[in-house]
Amino acid sequence: MDFSKYPAELKPAVQKYEDFIRNKLEPDLSLVIEARDAIYTQMSEYLKLKTHIDTIRTQKLDELETKVDLGSNFYAKAFVPDTTHIFVSVGFGFHLEMTLDEADKFIDQKIAHMEK
């Protein structure tokens, strides 16, 4: 930055604040943005699941044939013989078997918690 426009006695203070912004605040902001983006991604996944639950209900599907994303946009066919229960990721690598109603309630609570 060009310090020539500042009086000589302010230059050290301006430099100190510039360094603080560059070395502390900008890296912290990057970390917060990454954390926010991870939460938005997780919320998006829960909202997709909620949409799938609504589809199962409205179309009264007893069984389901679908594709499952295995990662990196690599999909495999999947057959679900009973749609009355689904497994929902509840965090920390754990999945719980829930009814569609339980999953709906859980998703609503999870989204409300993530929005805080």
C-alpha cells in the first residue's frame, strides 16, 4: 500500500492495522466462509431428502428403484423394497433408521438448528 498520503506519525499505526487485517482477519474470514459453505451443503442434502420423502408419500410408493451417488458423480442402481423406513445421517458418521414421519421431523429440527 502507498503510505505517502498519510502523515509520518500515522504510518506505523496504518501498517500495523494493515498487517492485522492481512494476517489475522482475512484468514479467519476464509475459515468462516468454508464452514458456512459446508453447512449450506449439508442443509441442501437434507432438503433433497425431504423432497424425496414427499415424493414417496405423494406417489404412494411401496418400493423404489433409484440411483445412488457413490461419490464423484459415480452412480449405482439401487432397489428399495420397503419405503416405510429410511436411514438418515444424524452426524458423526451415524445413521438411524426412521419412519418417514420421524425423518420429516428430524430434518425440520436439523435445518432449524443449522440456521441459527
